[in-house]
Amino acid sequence: MATMQHILTGNNRYRVVFLFSFASLGSWMPSLNLWLEDQGMRGTEMGYLSAIPWLVMLLVQPFWGILADRAGKMRCFHFATIAAALLFALFPFMAKGTWLTGGMIFLFSVFQTPVLPLLDSITLDHAALHPKASYSSLRFWGAPGFGLGAWLTGILTETYGSNVIFYLSAAFLLLAWLPATRFEKTTPAVSAADLSFKELGRTLGNKVLLIFLLVVMIVSIAQSASSFFLTVYMREIGASSSVTGTAIGVQALSELPFYFIAAWLLRKTAPGKVLIIAIFGTALRLLLYYLNSNPYAVIGIESLNGITWTLLWLASVEFVNAKVPAQWRTTGQSMLWAMYFGAGAVLGNIAIGRLYENMPMQQVFGIFSLLVLIVGAASLWLLIKPSGPRPMVMPETTLL
């Protein structure tokens, strides 16, 4: 016990909390549609139901930010984590039929949604007080955590059925909460809510920014096919649960080197050029899904996730920073989160659910591959031209 207490000190507590928090996300997020299909849901129902968490994030997260500012981030984090774990554990018993299932998804989303943004904010406060700690080096551990959750879910689903995704999600959240109870109290580095839309109107005149956000939203809609319907696609092509879990694990692990590659690229070239790589990489990834019918080949395709997700997100953050005046950068980043994780995920789930009701997932991937290719080609002028002030240089990340 003394040895464990010695290991889980300082930065290691944050690493463990990130590991298990993302393991919880990896347990339910990729497999929710698989569970819905097991309950006999049609494609349209799957699309609407799986869009609920992202709609909740878009609408409810600002209120969690306000509550966190008034009641304390740490208190809100503990409450949300425990409530989400309890709702995950109860989900298989309570979710019966379309309406009750939708209600339960809404409830767990209300409490699960703020867990990671609050953890981000708490970690940024910690890093501000400890020069040897960096947010990126602590957040890094979320990627292998997501892979762990997805891999373990794939293995256990074969034996215990798809209900196991919710039990694992609950267990991982509790494992994340335990070391978080020993977090030191910190003075907030910033007082803004994590997803504040305050003074949003100030940026609405920036046409380049708005066009860019539209591009990001469309790419997010297309990426929803691989983010939320990959398990459905793999079942369609005959993959076992263990192969599916392995593929999703590779998806998460492939992100790791690109945290460092992105930092190097963004020091050497403009964010727009990195975004071009990510967007056309997304079109290629979706095309490969369309052309492929071998479950084991998906494991290789998933290795592109570092290009299509990590490069896309980190370069998008830098692009927005370059386009928004310094005093409005928090608002700019809020818009980016809203368009990618909110609007893109909601519209993507609904659109893909409707398409899947009328065609195989392979064909859906082919349609979205063409869409991303067209959007990427049309936005070349936007991404290649000079982006104004030089963006912030991303700090080097270290694992220790």
C-alpha cells in the first residue's frame, strides 16, 4: 500500500486519472451503436440516439462551466464522475425501448459530458502551479486509456454480451475517481467556463474563420462514420468482437507519436498545410473502408487515426488561434469545440443512421470519402494562403 501511495503522487495521479477516464470513454463510445443494434434499433433510431451525447455536450456544457466557476471545478468533477458511473451501471436495467433508452442516454450524457473538460481544466491549473508538469504530457495518457477500454470491451463482449460496455464504463470511472480524490487544491489559472460562448458575436464578422469552421464541421460529420459506426461496419464485414476491439485499440494508440509529430510540423510549417494532410488523409481512410472487406485489414487502416484525428485537431487549434484576436481566443476555441464535437457529431450520427437504414456501411464510407475529398479540394485556397500572425509554437511534450 505504501508503495502504491508513493507511485500515485503528483503528476502520476493525473496520468492515472486521464488513463482511466479515457478508458471509460473507449468502453462505451465506439460500441454504443453496436448495443443499440443488438436491441433491434433501426438505422434512423441508432443515428438519433447516438447523437444525444453530443447534442447534450453542445447545450449543457456551458452550464457546467458556470456551475464549476461558482461551486468549484473539483467538486463538480467528483459529483459528475460518481453520478455518471452510477448511471452507466444502471443503464442495462433501465434502458428498455426507444424512449427509455433515449432518456437514459440523455441522463448519463449530462454527467459524463463534463468529466473530461473539467479534468482538462483542473490539469491546466495544476500545470500552471508546477513548472515541471505540462498539460500535453499528462493528457498524452488519455490515448492509451481509450485503447485499453476499447480493447477490453472487445474481448469481454464476446463472452458476456454488449451490456458489458456499460459496466466497464462505470468501473473505469470509479478507478479514475479514486486517485482524483487526492488531487491538491489549486487556484484556477483562468475563470472562464470550459465552453463559454460569451461575446461570441465579436467573431462572427470573420468570414475566413466561419468558412474554416464549416469545413471542420463537414469533416467531423464524415469522421463520425469511423468514430461511432466502426463497430457496426466491422460486424457487417464479419469481424469478431476481439478483432474489433483490437482495431479500436490501434486507433487510439496510433495517436501517440502524432502528438510529437504535430508539434514538429507546426514549428516548421503553417497550420493550414498540416490541415490539408489531415483532411486528405481522412478521405483516404474512408475510401479504404469502402474498398475493404477483410476484418483484419481494418487494424492497419486504423493506424491512420493519428493523421486524420491528432493532426486535424491540433492544427485546427493553431489555425483558430491565428485567425482570432488574442482577447477573443477563448471564444474562438469554444466555437471550434462546438462545431467539431457538437454540431459535427450530432449531424453525422443522424445522417449516417439514415443512410445505414438504406445501404451497407461500406457504401456510406464511400459517400463520405468523396464528400471529404471535394471539401478538401474546395478549401485549398483557404488553408494554403497566409494565415496572418504566426501561431503559438506548441511546447515539446515529454512523457516523464
